[in-house]
Amino acid sequence: MAGNSGTFGAGDAIFLVVAAGRGARAGAGGPKQYRTLAGRQVLTRTLEALLNGAPEARALVTIHPDDLDLYQAAVAPLPDSLRARLLDPVFGGATRQDSVCNGLEAIAALGAADDAPVLIHDAARPFVAPGLITRALDAARERGAAVPGLAVIDTIKKVAEDERIVATPERATLRAVQTPQAFQFGLILAAHRAIRADGCRELTDDAAVAEWAGHCVFVFPGEAENFKLTTAEDFLRAENRMLNDLPDIRTGQGFDVHAFGEGDHVWLGGVQVPHDHGLVGHSDADVLLHAITDAVLGAIADGDIGAHFPPSDPQWRGAASDRFLRHAVERVAARGGRVAHIDATLICERPKVGPHRDAIRARIAEIMDLPLDRVAVKATTSERLGFTGRQEGIAALAMATVRLP
């Protein structure tokens, strides 16, 4: 499996991320940890939050045997500095408890110290904050076994099989428990080994495993924003939360022109389109990607494509223009923002764009890491007027909508 192997130093912190489940309650669309949330996979966001929240920690993910390609796609967008701290993923088991135990055994094989803090976290909790991670690490070191919890605000009823209320627990004594659950590594490893050897029934979290093994487990303050993505409604809530964090909505425009020259194809939106001419330019002359790149840069007032990739620089001669567009998207991401929508128009008599439109949209969406329904591509002629009407070249217009914090 792809990843990094390595050993642990004394007391090194470890994240064990549980991502082997199927997520059936979230509805159709595949395992929820690999679904897209505001343009990025949930697992990508979770790992980024954890590794940024504890800069010295390593992380290991347990995955389903069928999900290796999905896992690799999820970790690919992470910066090299974060990806370097990921250990090889480990295949999970039939239950969450089995998956955690498999992960702990893999960590033990790498020499983790018994007193090292290990934080066991659900892959479907992407909104874990740095402060919560710090509290979890402190709790692991000071208490040995502790979990984040929220006070219960609703009255809770215990019911019988016939739905008859049989008890009303005192609300002040109740907590809704979250992850990351925090333990000294040796303690939770021994507890999982013991319960696996005993063949005990499946328990609902790692705190229950530690309790079963006879350990005291403490609660430290959790955070309401650290909710778990379980249902389709949770994904809507998460999308709305992320949009609320990006209230600065901006629009940029781009325009580009390239003349026809010798050749047997043109590049349009990252797709090679057969034609009896080529387009003349310093790079691959992809007029559509150039216009979109300028639109994205314009939305954040960050110059234009020529400022970032000067045509006087020989390194860009013949370069594929997807590099330029990815760079513009990365500039948006560096400011904590995201591209929300692209609307572009090609102006030419020939080649005919219609037969290639779907492929062009799909390629632009891939380059920009956008859902397909956020990329619009249209084509029109100039009614045989002007340079496009005389079939001397192609023009492109683009509009980009960007959301920033």
C-alpha cells in the first residue's frame, strides 16, 4: 500500500483515523469519508485538520480493502509536509472495534512507546479544531484515558421494547461523547487485545473498551462544531457551515485571443480537439484555460496570467495550460478560499465545440477540483464578422465566482 513507514520516538503523538466503514446512513454516493465536501474529500479535510492541529504528530488510517484507490486520491491533495507524516494505511476489520485494533497493532509494530498519546478519531469528523486536539493530547498524558464530551441539553428518556418510558436519567450527569478519544498507547492497546481475545460483543467506542478493561475514563470539554457526518442532512449542514465561513463573494473576468497557425489540432479547456489549424502561442495556446485563469486571478486581484507566467520566460514554451489554471486555484486556496463557479464562452466559427463540450467541462472540473455542475462552457460564432468570423483565430471569455473568508 502507498504511504510512509517509519518508527516512533519516545512519547511521539499518534493519530489513529478510522476510515474503514461503509457509511450507509449517509445515503447513496459511496463511503462518506471519501465524498466531496466543498470540493475536497472528507478524509482529506480531516487529515489536514488533525496534522495541522498537532505539528509533531504522525497519523495512521485504517481503510477498507476495497478503498485503497480512494484513500490515495484523498491524501494526494495534502501538502508534502503533511503527507510525509502519514504512515502506511492498514486494512480494517469487519467492525469498528476490529479496525481500531488492527491500527493499534500496526502502530505497536513500529515501536510506539506505552506512554505515547494516541488519539483515535472518526474520519467523518472534519471540523476538529486545534484547541480540541491540544486538550485531547493533554488529557491523554495526564489522565491515561479521556474523551471529549458535550453537556446534554435535551431531557433523555430510557425506554422499554414497547416504547414505554422506564427511567429519566439526571441530565446533569450525561455527556454526548465525540472523538478524538485520547489514551496512553499501552493502555488502549492492552484493552483492545484483551477484548479481542475474550470475544466480547462489539462496543460503541474506544472509551467503552477501556472501561470494559477496568480503566477509569475521564471527560474533557468537546466542541459542538466537531460533529460527525452521518446522514445526508449532516452533509448539508457541513456545506452550509463552510459557506458561512466564506462570506466574501467576488467575481473575476478573463478574456484571451489566439490566432490560427500551422497544426492539426487545438487545445480547448485541456482537451485536444482535431482541426486543420493549430493555435499560435508561447505555451500550448489553450485560449479557454487562459481566459479562465485570468478570471480566477482577477477575482482575488492577483495580477494576470502574464505576471505569473511571463511569455518571455523560456520554461513556459509549449507548457500545458492546466498548470496555469491549477496555480490560480492554489492562489485562492492559499487565502483560505474556494472557486465556486466558472462560466466560459468560446467564440469561433470552427472547430465545432458542441461535440467536445462535455469532455471540456469534465477536464476543467478535474483541473479545478470542482463538481461538474459548477463548470459552464458555451460556444458561439460572431456571425462571420471580425477576425473570428474570418476564421483567423479563437477568442474566449470567462467569469469566475470565488468565495473568501
